[in-house]
Amino acid sequence: MPAPDYVFKITCPRCDGFDFECDLCSGRGEAPFFRCPGSQRTPELDLAFRCYMHTEAGLYPVAGGLLDQSASFIEFEGIVNSERNAIDERRRKHDEALAEMQARAKLPRGAQP
Ligand SMILES: [Zn+2]
């Protein structure tokens, strides 16, 4: 059963966040999900994520280099990397905003940083 509000958001898979007239995200650049990510699991996705984790150690699912891998796995790897980068960027912005708020809280009232 879908949740009444979104559970998480990803970068829009149709426009990758770069189309202000995108009919999927309406230009917001994000696509909301209304179900637990675990409900979307399949044995194939589990295997793809396991293979993805090995690529961080330089190991691909098929012997050889990047061009020896399936097109679908290369696409999957790119999508996961893109989402990880987006999450890292959001986390960095959050940490910066938090540090700025903490720095302002330490200043005397009315003082400018
Ligand atoms: Zn979009």
C-alpha cells in the first residue's frame, strides 16, 4: 500500500533534473516515491547492487574491462553513481547550513558573521 506522503525522492529519472518542462517531475528535478524502497526489491536488483558494490573494489561482474560489461549494468552503475553523488551533495549542503546556523547561534545578538 502506498504511503499518503512521499517516503523518499530521487533525481528525476526522465530528465535527470535538467528539464524545467519535464512531464514527470514538472521541472522540480526530483521524483517522489510513495513506497518503501524495500518493496521495490527483486532478485535481479539485489544481484545488480551486489555487483555494483564489487565495482568499488575494481571488480566487474564479467571478466574484462568496462566495455566487456552489459549495457544494462553500465547504465545501472551510472544511475547509482548519480544518486550517490546527489545524496553526497545534499548532505554537504545540509552540513554547511547546519555549521552556519551553529556559528550564528554563537554570535552575540545582532552581530554579523
Ligand atoms: Zn524530470
